[in-house]
Amino acid sequence: MNIIHKLDENIISKIAAGEIITRPLNVVKELVENALDAGADEIIVSVDKNKVTVDDNGSGIDKAFIQSAFLRHYTSKIATEDDLTNIASLGFRGEALFAISTVSQITLSTKTDRDQVGSRSVIVEGKIISDESIAKKTGTTLRVENLFYNLPVRKKHLKDFDYEARLITELIEHMALTHPDCSFTLLVSDKQRLHTAKGKEMHVRIAELYGKDFAAELLPVSYEQLPLRLNGYLSDLSAKNRKIRVLSINGRLVSSKPLQAAIKSAYEELRGEGREEANYILFIDLPYHMVDVNVHPTKEEVKFLNESLIVLLIKNAIKTALSQSKINIASMTKSAPRHDDEIPESVAVPSVSTAVKNSFDNINAERPLAAKNAEKEEDFVQLSALFDTAPQPKQTLPEEAALSIVGRMGEGAPLFSNLSAITKEDLQKLRYAKYAGHLFLRYIILTHSDEMYIVDQHAAHERILYENMLQGYLNNTLERQLLLLPKKISLSASELSLVIENRDELARLGFEISLGDLQTLHLLSMPVIAGENQTEDMFFAILNHIKEHSVKEFQNRSETLISRACAAAVKSDKELNQIEVDALIDKLLHTDTPFICPHGRDVIIKIEKSKIDKIFGRT
């Protein structure tokens, strides 16, 4: 019979610590938050492979309370149950120092402005094992060593030091934004990686952290609608995606899926779906009682008293800021939606948009190779640069004609059913197929005998680029071109750290790099497939992918990275002439897998003449 018993206090302590302290990043976050709560306006963080030190000029800890500070649920920040609904401090649970001391060895040096001398204490597993008086300025220095020394499995599964240091760098960048009145310095292996001066205007601090080019692309946002006040900066509708997203509520860095979804939705309503998410740095103020920060021990996730209202206000704030900007929103989208009253009378029919949607939904449902979760279509590259040909007359199937055909079918009627799979025989036929025109500046129409083939020119080109780049990558023969003038790119300290971590991988992909000053690098070469104005876009596309997935973690990383590179190289729809079409089809047919693009979408579909006849009632 199993006996229910109370766990040993030592086991309880380690379980509790495991919820809060999972990596060095958590140690830094908790200690920096304590420093800010203590009123510090100068914070120095130092990390190396076996030690984290946080030094501040805050109010210090009274010697009489040093032992209490390392006991579980001892805190100076709340006292009653009512305080839980009005939490203004960053910390309040009384767990952080206890949790850190349970899984590490701590040396605390502190002094208040009332003390003549400071105190130094060594704490192991929550208990002071030595104590002495020292000369020290007002403030606190906490040195944490041998993290997880008593949890060998957790210590073994920490990432390498460079990875952990980069996470800490990104955290300090974000904290520097949410607390502009505080100076932050970060040292990694005794070398300064980041420094911000206190009291700088927010726009200046953003430029200080992420570069002047990034700051110049941001739009200011200021919005107030009770109970919410929002300030900060947003990327405009055409800005490069750096995946810089900082969300602060009442001075606390938070993660909120509903708010992130609201921001994404606001952008999509103005520039269409399928684009990369925006960059944003937003500071939200709400009454404390409307925000529940006591959701998880890490205090990152929050809940709201009236979530639907907050989400609506955030979305309105973003849309208002974007709409009032000088960006011409209409020019940012591929084409403006067509209204029914703009369709010529000869082809205008009831519910045309519904018929088109239903028809193409049926196609997608029945296509054997369709990838239901494929990424949204990206723009197509300027293919004329790839094919050295003179301009030729172009043939285009008018959009009105296509809409007219759909309209005559009647609402909800399937356009085509049971699309035929592409066979090897079809690939042979494509070599001799006749070019019949373009549809929607995206699809190439070819005919041969009694078959019609529709080729997605974007997917076809991406397949060609992907296989060329993959082969070159695997053989270390990837074609690259030296830049006449090196391309200077400004990065944040964490991004620069990511580049240094993956410098060899980036070089294999065609990006040779020379490091500049503290926050810049120079691209000396780029992959040949990158267009003249696409170098930076492709570079950030790859860098962002590595940032989210970690090159060292996922399998088939070369395929994944190259797929991202190809997507970045493909930029805008272009109507091709017949010579360009012939060249594209020829290159496609020489690939190993011409049927699908790297993301899993079909490249070619086939429709027999008999099926088209059936639509029009011919037998």
C-alpha cells in the first residue's frame, strides 16, 4: 500500500526552484527586477560560464533582514491579500532569492545609506554560512556561482554559453527599453557587450540599442482611451522584419497571446494577411487591479479583468497610428480589393467573390499534393534578371474574363474536380507545350494536345533556386558574389551575438562577414540568387529563422535555412514573356522534384479538356 506523506523540505525547495529558475536567464531577470524595485538607476550585469553577478546602486538590504530575504515567501513588497490586486512592484512572491539560493552558491554584498559599513554574506541552499563587514558603497551586489551544482541533469541540458549569453543580452535590451531612467551595462566574459546611459529619450535609446536605421523606420504611437494608455513605436507597413517585439504593462515585460494577436490583426487589416509580423515596442499602462500578474511564478504571463475590451483598445490604437502615418497603405498591398460595382456590367454577377472562393476552396480540397498548412504566398522575384533576353510581346488572360467564366457557373459550383496528378509523361509534354498566357500575373498557362497545365511561377522559381542553393551548400560550392561596396548593417547586441554564434553557417550560405564596431557588421558577399536590393532582406530572413529555431537544434537545418533564403529572394509578381517562360520551364524540369515547391505547395496542376467541356455542358 502506498503511504501518503509530506515531502522533505529539501525536496520541496528544489521543486519550487525548478518552476522559477530553469536557466541563467531567469537568475538575471529576477536579480535585475529586485534591483529596479530597490530604486536602482545604475545596474551592471556580468556573466561568464560559471558565474552571474548583478551590481546595483539601489537602497540595499538592511543587515537584520539578510537571512529573511532568502527564506521562501518572505518579501517587503506586499503584506495583505488586497495587495495582490494592486501590485506595482516587479517582484512580490518572495520566491526568487530563495529559489536561486537553493540551486546555487550566492555571495551577497550590500549596504544601506544608514549603515557605516557594508555586509558580505555567503548563502548556500538558503542558509548563511559566513558573514563579515566590508567597505562598500550603498547598493547590492549579488554573485551567483555554480548554478545547478546539485541538479546535474538540469545543468547538463543547459545550452552552450554563447546561447545563454545571447538570451541574457536580449533580456537586458528589453529591460533597458522599459526602464529608460536606468543605466544598464552588460559584460560577457569581462567584455562589455551593451551599455545604455540613463535619461535618454526613448527614440534615442532605441537607436542606441538597435541602430539608427531601425529607429528611423518606426512610427510613434500615443493613444489614450480609459482605462488604457499606450505609448511606444511601431514599424511602418513596409519596414524590414527584425522580430523585435517588446510588450510592457505597467513597467513589466510580459507575454500575452491575446495582445500579440490583436497587434497582428491590426496590421493584417491594413496590409493583408500572410506578411511577416511587425516590429513593435509598446508600453501599456492599466489600473493595477485590471492586470493579474500572479499567473505563473516567472510573472511573465498576465491576465486581464476585461480582456475583450483591452484587446479591442490595443487593436484600435495600432490601426489609428498606422492610418495616421504618412505611409500610403494602398501602395503597400499587391492590389486593392475590387468592389462589385467596379466590375464591367457585362461580367458583373451576383456573389462573384463567393463563387470564386468556393470554387478555389474545392480545388484546394482535392489537389493531391496540396499542403494545407503551407506558408502564405510570397511575392515573385524579378525573373528578367535571371534570363538574359530581350522583351517580347506578352499574352495575358484578362481578369474580367476569368470572373465572367466563374460567374456563369453559378454560385458554389465547383470549378474543377478530381484534378489529375502530374506524371512523368506530363513532364515530357511540358517540354513541348504551347504558351497560352498569364493569369493574375502569377500563373503560367500552357497547353498540349487535350491538356491544360497551370504553373505557379513563384513556386517554380523557388524550387529552382532552392535546389541550386542546396546543392551548392552541401558541396561547399555555393555561388556568391563579392559586393563592390560592403553592406553595412546595424544590429542589436543580441543579434550581433547570434551572427557570431552562426558565422560559419552564414558563410556557407554565401554571406561573408566582417565585424565593425560594437553594433555593426559589414557584408562582404551575398548569395548570387539575392537581387541587388534583397541582400539585407535575405540576411534578416535567415537570421530570424536561426533565432527562433537555433541552428544546432533542428534536423535538416540546411534545407530549412535555404528554403527561407529562397523565400526572401522571391519578391514581386512579374508577367513573363514567352522566352522567359520557356527558360523557367526548362530549368524547372531539370530539378529533382519539379512537382512541388520547398514549402510543399503544388507547382503544376493539370486540367483535361474533357473537364472544361463538362463545365460548359459539352459532352
